Amino acid sequence: MSIRRLVVAAVAVVVVAAAGVAAWTLRGGAQRATAVAATVNGDPVLWSQVDDEVARAAAQFGIDTKSADFEKQRQEISSAVIDQLVNTRLILQEARRRNIMATDRDVDEQLDAIRKRFPSEADFTNAMTRAGFSLTSLREVLRVGATQQRVAEVVAPGSVTDAEVRRHFEANRAQYDQPAQIRVSHILFRFDQEGQEAVARAKARIVQARLAEGAKFEDLARQYSDDTASAERGGSLGFVTKGSLVKEFEDAAWALRPGQISGLVKTQYGLHLIRLEEVKDAMTADFDRVKDEIRAQLLAQKREGAFEAWLEEQRKAAKIEKFERK
């Protein structure tokens, strides 16, 4: 996939999520701060904001914004970012007209929910920093997202009938069958060359000894695991089904009992200590069990279509001006 397609694919998500910084421009005075890329009913979109969002979107894919390839695509990508920032302005303007801007309480509730996903406040802070946010900017992100949700509920309410829910279930019954699943955690000792395996095994023996002494698996995963993504979660890989993991790992994991820790398992990624956390048996699709999920899914689809149509009408009615970079 080209750089342009990669970045533009991320733009909608990034700009809507990160456009909290846009809120202050609605309060005026922003035109004096930097060059203006566009105005939306008189409210400015700044080139500095466009550049920030382009860089943020590119960073999600590890793309060097200073590369020659990226420079060739920058104008088209910037144009896509401007369009999304224009949409955000329109949404915020509607929220102000209707007096339905998200409140501090809305933001606090979302922030608390996010914090609970992390084992500690330090883990939350580290993840926030790596994502490029301060607490203040994250709060603004959440405020804009919650405001957009409020606007969508008003301008595109939608409804789903019981018959629609039933028809969808009958047409997609197999989709709602639940295969057997296990919740599993691991500690990875990576080695890239054959000569490094001995070092990895020595490190693993230290961890095994500490486990035998009563140390917590989660703490050791955070300290020793070379799988940095799962290490942050105490080694957790979440729920997985058969066929989703490499064979050696999967065979060992499915052979364990809940709470049991494997011996060292060698895969293409290195050596693993695996702990089975929980087993969920397979379940055949049951309408009563999934009807609320289906209703929410269909309602979201209807609302999304209606909201996009509403937003397109707003763009047609708005006074939108775009300017070349100076």
C-alpha cells in the first residue's frame, strides 16, 4: 500500500480523535497565531494543526515524513486532513448551536474508564505519553469525541425493528457461533541468532526460579518479557481461538489447565513461558444471547449513514474557504 493510502486511511480516525486542539480555535484569535489553511463559517483551520495531524497519522505507520516519497504525497494527504478538520469544525459548531457540548463530567467518566484498562497509573501515563498526549490534550480529545457522539444522536437518531434484528441473525447465524477460546499470558525471551539461545534460556531460568519462590507472573512479564506490547498488560494476550497462534505455542497453551504455567516453549519468536488464565467452551448461536448486540450493530450502521448524509448537507450549506500555504 502506498504512503498516501496508508496515511489517508488513518486520517479520519486520527483527526477526529486528536482534533480536541481544534476547540480553542472556535473561541477566536487563532488567525493571528499562524497561517490559515481554511475557514469554516469564519472559524479557522490552521496550517500548523494540519501539519501536526499529518505527522501524527504518518507516525502510526512508522513513516518518515522527511522521506522523498512522503514529500511527493504531502499535498494530497494534507488536503484529506483539512477536509476532516473542516468536518470537525462543523460538528462543534452544531453542538454549540444546540448547547450540547460534552461536559467535564463526560470527560471524567471516559478518562476513568481508560485508566481502569491499565494495571497502574504509571502504566496509563506511559501509554499516554507514547501516544503523544498530555493529560490536558487527552481530555480535549475525549471532549471532542463525546461532543460528536451527542451531535450524532440528535441529528441521526435512527431506529431498528425486531424484524430487522431477526432477519440479520438468520442470514448471519454462523457469524454468531462462538468457538472455544482460551485467555492466555506469556513471557517471551527473544533471540535472533542461534548463539543467543543460551542467554535467553539463562534469563528464563531466573524467571522460573522467581515464579517458584512465589513472584507474580504479571510482575515478571512486565520486567523480563521481550514482547513489549503484552508485557505492559502483565503478559496478557487476551482471548484467542485455535488457529490464531503459531503451532508450538498453541499446542502448549491448549494443553494447560487454568492457572498452570508451561515449561519453556520454543517458537520462531524465541522461548516462552505460557500461563493459561481461563477457558471458554464453544457456544452455538442463540438469538436471545446476541439480539442486543445485533440491534446495536444495525443501529450504529444506520446512524453512521445518516450522520454522513447530514454532514454532507452541512458542508454544502456552510461557507468554506481554503487557502494556499504562505
